[in-house]
Amino acid sequence: MSETYFLLGVGGIGIASLFSQWLAWRLRLPAILFLLLCGILAGPVLGLLNPEALFGPLLFPLVSLSVALILFEGSLTLHLSEWREIGTVVRRLVTLGALTTGAIIASASHYLLDLPWDLAVLFGTLTLVTGPTVIVPMLRVMRPSPSVANILRWEGIVIDPLGALLAVVVYSFIVSSGSDGGVPINESLLTFAKVIGCGLILGVSGGWLLGVAMRRHWLPEYLENLAALATVLGIFISANLLVHESGLLAVTIMGMWLANMRGVDVRHILHFKENLSVLLISGLFILLAARLDLKALLALGPATLVLLAVIQFIARPLSVALSTAGSSLSWRERSLLAWIAPRGIVAAAVSAIFAERMVHLGFEQAQLLVPLTFLVIIGTVVLQSATARPLARALKVSEPSPRGFLIIGANPLARAVGKALQERGNRVLLTDSSWENISAARMDNLPTYFGNPASQHADAHLDLIGLGQLLALSASSEQNSLACTRFRPDFGKANLYYLPSQREQRMSEKHRISDEHRGQPFGYPQRSYGQLASLLARGAEIHCTTLSSNFSWDAYQALHGARATLLLGFDPHGRFHVASENLTFSPGPDWILMALIEPEEGKCP
């Protein structure tokens, strides 16, 4: 292999990964769809990418290390303290429901495809996991009711590491039993016990040592991410060297142990690992898809379509029926839960590792695991991505479009803005810790939340249904910045707006809160909270004005001049545009402009 081919191959994978992730973000679809398409086009269709030729004997060691890091990142999210809080339905889905799903898939693959029972059980455990990487983008698109969204999100988070752990255990047992069935049962059980024991001991030891080092500050904070990465790789390699195939189990246990240690904050490590996982998942999925044998996939025959139907119409509905029995969920919500269960990257990556190793150990039919797993991924992701939103609407369990505004503060200015938006038909929710302000807002018939929007109580009780924008209009710049930081993952940086205080505007850069923790300045031209509040107190009012061919934007500015602070613009299609420091839209005929306009000098308001 030439150096040029290697550089072009790695660079091409990077570009394809970025394009796929960006396209998924723009279309609000699972990135796995576009990564899969790129891999298949570059590999079996066009022949541009040959992973074996690109990486040679390093391919599967790299894949193994990547899978280890992905499983470690997933296990860091498994907090045992949250087990009771996630609800009975989720607990049943990831235990009874998962076992039911795995058993049905194993039985179907055995009888439909003539897979041996050991491989059928392994295939069942590989394809019972969903995962947040495919669930979360789907939730953004279909916007189900809060109960359904929380169940699906928590199921994906919890079942990802648990399902992978179960698959590793089943795989370890199969390998320890031998390929020809001639290994004595005592020896098989002993080998299996060694795998489990080594994985547990090294996993707990690695998690404990890293946790102690972090808790006692033996490492500076900037080295903790590197230490975590090095420890994961070290534990994975050491476990595999001591007892073959125990590495994946070890790193999964290590992540779970570290996440549940008292006095250890893993949030910054988790953030680093999430970013690393996006990189690894993107490149890994393109590489695995490029290795896909389309002929082998097509050669599986129509029985695979029957298998997909069993997974979609029998396994998932039965799992949901057992898990939701006796719950308060309506039949509509249960029906949507029974339809949504896309498979993701963990199934693809782990199946590729296991299949390659098992073929070398003499399990000839193990080569079917990869095309079968990809078939399940393609079938579930494509089918459910295309139908989730229409089905949620048909069942009447989808949220309204997120056109509403969460307003931080219920002071007179925030109330005036909220009332004007509500009169335009936009949903608003005002939050404040001042009972006087909240009482005044309720007198204006404005929806309110009494409390700190960044509190733990707000995390559980603040109703964000239909809200897509944040207006931080509190008199406290610290409160505004905290709210922008807290709700950035929910709304996105582009939908956060704030009013700076006059004191903040006078501060030097080293004393002013970083732009990273704030949104975009609200209003055009830019004014402070104090300036707008003062204008309002002196008689300024919020007016909505419709532009026309005879009364243009230029005429509007000429009429009102500096007396008008533009807040929002509504285009002829009904879309709203929030005005900011740099006006990003050009109002035209039939636009409606919402602005705070102070009275002309000498005139009464």
C-alpha cells in the first residue's frame, strides 16, 4: 500500500464522517444512515475504500480498541443511583423486555436461517440494543410526548452498556465452550469463569485506581482525560493478554465502577469521551460498512425479511407489552413505544469483532453475523426514521412544533415581551425566583415557573414541550448566563438570546462573562436590560407593525428612528426571526415587526 493511498483513505474517511454528521444534524436524522451510505458507496459499490488494504493487519486491533473506548463511554452513563428514578417501565424494558427480545430473535434466526443455537443466541444479544446515538436524533424529529420520550431516551442510555455487557458474556461463554463441541464442560466453565473473573478484577481495579487518583487530585485536571484514555487502553490490553477475550468486559466494568464512585466527578471525562466517541463511531461505521459483502447479504434470501418482520412486529411489541403492563401509559403511547427500537453502532462494531474472531476459531457460520446485523440496522433505522413522525402524529402523541419561548425573568420587561408573544399565538413560559414578579405575570395570564430554572427541581418539572428558544431577560447577568449554559443542549446555541446589564457592558474582557456561556444579544440595535427597562418605565410600548410595498423597512426606520428597538420579525410564511445585534434578516412586504417603541418627545404614551 502506498503512502498516498493511506493518506487519501484516512482523509476521505474524515471528510465523509464530517459530511455525514453534518447532514444528519441538518436533517435531524440518525447519522448512522449517512455513515452507512458513505461506507457502502465507497466500499462494495465504487471500490474506492478497502479497509484491509488501507490498514492491513492493524485493522481489527484498531476496531477492537475503538469498540473498547465506545463501550467505556457508554458505561460511564450508567449510574446505579438513577436505577429507581428511571421508572418501572424502563427497568422492565432493559431486563425482562431485553431478554424477551433476545430470546425471540435467537429463536427466529435459528429456525429461519438455520443458525446454530450458540450463534443464534449471540445474534439475539447483539441486536437487542438500541442506543442514544440512534434514538436521540429520532426523538428530535418525531417529538413524542414527554413520557414516551423519557422512556425511549433512558432505555437507549441504559441498554447500550448492559446489552453490550450481555453480548460479551455470551460470546465469552461460546468461545470457552470450543468450536467443535468437544471441549469438556468443566473446562468450558473454567475458561468462562476466567474470562468473567479477569474482566471483573481488572475492570474494578482500573476504575478504582483512576477514581482514587481523581478524588485525591494526584493528577492535574487537564491530564485526567489523558489518564482515562491511557487507563482504558491499558486495562483492555492487559485483560486480553491475561485471559483471551476478557478486555471488553473489563473496560465496561471499569466505566460502571468509575461512574458510581463517591466523590468522583466524571462529567468532564464523559464530555471528552463523547467527543472522541463521535469521531470513533463515524470512522468505524464507514470502515465496517465498506467491508460489507452485498452478495452475502443478498444471498441470505427472503428469510431475512421474515426475520426483520419478526423483530419489528413480534419481538418489540411483545417486549413493550410485558414491560408496560399495569403502567399509566395510554394505548397510543404503548403503540409508539412498540414501533421504535432502532439498532445502532454498538451492534455493528461488536458483531464485526466477534465474527472475525469466531471465524478464526472455527465457527464457520459466524461470518453471517455481520451482514445479518447490518440488515437489522438498515431495516430498523430506515423504516422507523421514515415512519416515526407520521405515526406519532397519527397516534396524537407528538409535541407541538417548538415555536415557543422560555423567558428567564418575570420582571416588567419580560412580562411585556411575553404578553406580546403570547398575543401573536406563540407559547411562552416565564421563570423567576421572585414571587412578586411571578404573581404579576400570572395576573397577566402568562404561564410561569416559580423557581430557579437551573435547579434540580426544574430539571424534573420544567415543562419544555413546544419551547425552542430562550430569552434571558433577567436583571441578573449571572442568572442569564447560567440559564444559557443550562439550556444550550436543549435549544442549541443559535436559539439562545440574552440582554446584557449596563454594568456588564462596562466591564473589561477579563471580568466579563465569556461569550461561550451566553447567547446572542437580544434586540436591534443592541441595548442593555437597564436601558430597555427604563424605556418601558417611561412609557415605551411593544407594537406590532405590518410592512407593505408602500411602507417598507426603510420607511419604518425613518419613521421611528432610534426610538424603536426591534425584537422579532414575522415573515409572510408565519416563521419568526429573533432580532439580534447583527440583523440576520431583511424585512419586506407583509412582514410583521415587533418592536419596543418609545413615545415621541413631548407626547404622552
